[in-house]
Amino acid sequence: MNHQIRLKSRPTGEPTAANFEAADGPVPETKDGEVLRRTIYLSLDPYMRGRMSDGPSYATPVQIGEVMGGHTVSEVVESRNPAFARGAFVTGYDGWQAYGVSNGKELRTLDPQVVPISTAIGVLGMPGMTAFVGLMDIGQPKPGETVVVSAASGAVGAVVGQLAKIKGCRVVGIAGGQAKCDWVVRELGFDACIDYKAGNLRGDLKEATPKGIDCLFENVGGEIFDTLLTRMNPFSRIALCGLIAQYNSAPYPMQNIGSVLINRIRMQGFIVSDDLSRWPLALKELAGHVAAGRIKYRESVANGLAAAPAAFISLLKGGNFGKQLVKLV
């Protein structure tokens, strides 16, 4: 049977387990040119919250009764496509289900002898590409500059900070909890990390950024983003990647948005899938850094498809430490 998690209802505010439903269906049959995969890992990402709603967005909403979407790492169990051999590992977009079938055009073959296959939906997948494109194309960090990244211990933020260090920048992270901050500094090599839960965000930020902020990679939004605007330097850059603090609530009433005008800040929101032409270069560079140990990563793994809703709800509250995955096999 093909075990699935479907969208049962649209959440109002924070998602709950009641918004999801488990279902079983037949394993898909393959036609000429198609590939059947068994899901090994499922990626959970904040953008999925937006797809649960039917408001205006850059992505088509998941319809009620449909399987929740998501990136996956799978094993080919049946192939009628000469490009994919049975037993090969691939990454694709099969969603919250045990099996997926397609013509293979969206698939990328993985080599488990080079790096763990789970990295294809983490540091060497969409999160890593997001970090690379947002930092390099929009942030444009220069040696000696101060780069700040919120959600610094997450799948995207951790890569952003390490890339900025490789580029010769002073890097300051923001994370929730001392354990996450310690890991960001001691393991990833950030120069400092601010625990926003400690209750002294403004003071700690001033101490950690004595020369202001030249580049901000923003993942959180809300009060944290508003406070960061007070430390931005003239002609600084902001890569606006996410606003997870307000995905379950009304927009935060920004008090310091005037800093964008006063400091002539260049701020750009971006969706990494808008320009796939950058992915090959990003993947090559990131893979080299990971293989050489210059970029480290961490994974939070929930076991079994049934655990996906609870893990996703926890992710939106910052409960993950590193990339959030669900292991199905």
C-alpha cells in the first residue's frame, strides 16, 4: 500500500494534527518512460505552511484531500525509463507519501559513496541552494564585512553563515536557545550568536555588531527583523528569505522600516526556484565545501511517515535543530 499524509483542512493560525489525515492507496503503476520510487527521506520546510493556505502566494496551494507536497530522497524500485536503473537513489518531489511515480524529468541521481543521500534535500538540496543564491547574488558579502543571519542553526541559516565565513566576513547568528548558539559558534565557526530567547536582543545585538550590519540574511521576520533594521549600515543589503515568525499570525507591525530609506538599503525577497540556472554552480561549490569539511551540517530526524505532522508543527515553532527530515525506511 502507498501510505500518504493528506491535507484535511486549512489551518487558522498554527497548524494542528487535525489539519492532516493519514490515508492508504494502491502503489502507482508505471507506464513506458516512467519511474516508481520508494521514499526514504522526506524534507520538512517552513514554506509548506504557506501551501496549506489558499491565499495569494508564489506557489499553488495544496488542495483539500491532496497529498502534502515536499522534496524527497527515494530508491528506484521499478523503472521503465532507461535513464534510471532499479536500485538507484534519486531526489525528487514526491511529497508526504511512501511511493511516487513520474517520467523522471524532475529527478536527480545520487551517489551514496560521495556524501550521505539525505544531504540531497538539505545542505546539497533546496536549503543549500537557497543559502548560496540568497547570500551570493543578493547579499554580495565582501571580506571584512559583518553578515548577520537569523535562524542560524537551521538548514538554510547554517549554510549562509559558513559561506560568509569562507568569504572572509564577520558572521553573527541569531538562534533560539543557548545550545543552538553554542553549536553555531563552536562547530560552525560563527564569530558570535545571539540567543533571542534570553530577553536582551537589542543589547546583545549592539554588542555583537559594533560596526553595524552590512549584509542581513533574514529568515524569521517579526520583532527580530524589526530590531535588526536598527543596526543596518548605509548601503547595506538584505536577502529576505523567510518570515517564519508570522506564518501562523498577522503581519508584525514594523516600527523601524524607515531604516530602509534612511540607510538606502537594498532589500530583495527571493524564491530560489525562480532561477534554476544558478543551481549547478551552487551545487558544485557547496559539494566541494562539504566534502572538504569546510561546511558542516546537522539533521533532526523523525521516524515514520506518521510522525511528519508533529515534526512539521514543531519545526514552525523552532523545535528542529538543523535540517528537519522524516525517515520512512
